Amino acid sequence: MRATLQAHRVETTVGQDGTLTIDHLPFPAGESVEVIILPRSASLQPGNPYPLRGSRVRYDDPLQPVAADDWNALR
């Protein structure tokens, strides 16, 4: 029988002493869990519908067809 994967997302801030405290988890006491910690990127914050706005863009030969030489590889 396969176990059902149950994920729980929590956003918190690292304390001055470099520790995190997570309370009221929806898992029973003694259950083994995996913890993955990712930094919260400013560009992924809710309310930023245009995360690429202001980023640099460079076009090499913008009027040339893309991958024109690859069409013959399909034959």
C-alpha cells in the first residue's frame, strides 16, 4: 500500500540566532518528515504579476527565423 504524500507549506522568518520555529504542524507526534528550506525570492512574491519586468533582454538577429537549420534534421 502506498503512503499518500501530504505537503504542508509554511512561510516564516529566520530569527536573529539563525533558528526557525514551526508550530501547529498537521502531522502526528513521532512521524518522520522531510524539511526543505528555500529562500523567498522577491520576484516570486504575491502581488508581482510581472517578475521579469526590468530584466535585461538581448536579441541576436531578431528578424531571422528561429532554428531554420533544424528543419532538415527532421527528415
